Amino acid sequence: MKKLFIALTAAALVLTFCACGNSGNEKSGASGTTSASSVSAQSKADASDVQSSDEKSDVQSEAVSEQQTGNLQQLLEKVKAEVTMPAETADFNAKRMKRTFGIESDWMDDFAGLYCTDGLTQDQIVYVQAKDEAAADEIEKKLQDNWQSKYNVIKNYSPEQVANIESAKVERNGLYVSLVISADADKIKSIFNEGIN
């Protein structure tokens, strides 16, 4: 009897220890899962914070580029005050300069300009102060390419617009490079040239 009782007690103890061991593993596994979930959630939150920070940075950069405050922008404001411009225009920002002309921000010390947004009128003012001679060469080429592209597209559509484009030319004055397409180009250029000389 004693031997049977001891054997049953020992078996009961073994089963108890096994059960405790499994329970501990389950808790450990659950804890590991919870921990992994927490890490995953934290990683997503961190990624979201980084993305949000990047988006804020992009918005701030764009806001800065849209609010040019250099001498050329002041001269553009003077042009707007003294010259009758087409009704639908928008100012160039750094992003638009790159998209329209392929001009990189780090090529420029200052810039200002506007373009028509109605899709028909080809009026455009672009003045850029390049960082150095090499940048001025690149900007001059990019503006010349833009002029040629505009001319090729519009030459079969509107004689009036073609006349404005034909009379326009890319001009360079030291590190300043410009392209003015407008019926009032002479007056616009005069305002800018007086301001930069």
C-alpha cells in the first residue's frame, strides 16, 4: 500500500510540475507576443512620427520657397504694381522652377518670376541670380530650352502669342539670367535691370 501511495503521490507531483511548466510557458509566450505587439506598435508609431515630421518639413520648405523675400521678388512686386499683367498668374517657387525649367535650388542665390495659369496665355517672367558662372551657364541653357519648347508648341495656334515669344530672348547680365515673355517686356526688363544694377 505504502509503495502504491508513494507512486501515486510521485505521479501527481510530476503532473503538477508539468502543468505548472506549461502554464509558465504559455504566460511567457503570451508575454512574448504582447511584447512583440508592443514593439511593432511602437515601431509603427515611430515611423508615423518620422513621416509626419518629414511631411511638416516638406510643407515648411515649400512655404519658404513660395515666400521669396529677396531683391528679385521685391522687383517682381514692383512690376506687378506698374505693369498690367494677365488676370490669371502665379509666382514661381523653387519646386515649380525645377518642374518647369529643370533649374535646381542650389544653382540659385535668388529668383523671382510668374507664369500664366489659364493654359493659353504664354506670358512669363523669370529672373534668376545664379550662385556662380557654371550655374549661370546651366540656367541660361534651361531657359533657352524652355523658350524653344514654348515656341514650338504655340507657333501654329496664336499669332499674337507667337509674336510675344519670338520677340523674347534669354538675357544674361553677369550672374543674372532672365527670360521675359510679354507684350510689356521692355518695361518689365527695365524695372528689373534698374534694380539689379
